[in-house]
Amino acid sequence: MTEDGCHFCDQQARFRKADVYIENDFCIFFAAMRDHELRAEAGLPPDVLPGSGAIIPIAHRTSPFNLTAEEWTATHDLLVKAREALHELLAPDGYTLRWSDMTGLHAHLHVIPRFHDEPMWHQGVRSSINVPENRRPDPWHPGIGRHSRKL
């Protein structure tokens, strides 16, 4: 079930071309790292927290409160796989997770890797991924991997 005119429904084929892409029967995860065009489409400045991505239900859901039990389980499964992929690539020091539940928009879960040398590590989600001043000294340098333990 998709919704015409919904960015997340309409762009799922584009998301499949992201630097990191994982899919199951109910949702997708994509993270734009070096794909500057996709980062720009998502409103992300280049080199600010590479690896920031989202888990999106394949079916058009306007709220996480509308997810089925199967979609919740699939979201969790994808979140664990996304964490493993991002940790292998970037060794973040932690993650910020935030659901977007805005009227009329496709619900999605932001998955944002966080780093000890990030200038705005203590500020909210929007400033962390959208503000050029939050660029790390070397955006591609791995973190110290404080979350390297298996779950």
C-alpha cells in the first residue's frame, strides 16, 4: 500500500541506491554517506554525520502508532542490522533514534550515528544532522566504538 505524492513511497527505488541499504518484508533502511545528491534530497549537508539514515515502513503509515505488530518486529530487526552495518563502517560512539510522526507524512525512524568529537553532540536531532557547524574534524574517521559489544 503506497500513497501517491508521498516522498517516501515515491522514492523507495531511489533509496535502494543508497550507500547502505537493508530491506525486509515490511520496511527498509537507507543511509546516505557519500551520495551527496541523496543527502541533499534528505536535507542533509554533505559530510555532516555521514551514515545518518532512516527506517521506513514499506506500507504508507502516517504514524508509528499505526504500525502492525509485524512491522514493529521488522523495524526492530532492521534497527539491529543497521546498527551492525553502521558500526562496521563508522564505529560510532552511540546513536540517536527519533520517530517522525507528523500529520500526513510517512512515518520513519531516524537512525543517527553519534561521535565523541562531534561539535553539537549534546544538542537535538535536527541540529545534529542539518547544521553544517556539526561537521566533525574528519567526518570519515571512525569513532572510538564505545558500542562495539554485541547486543
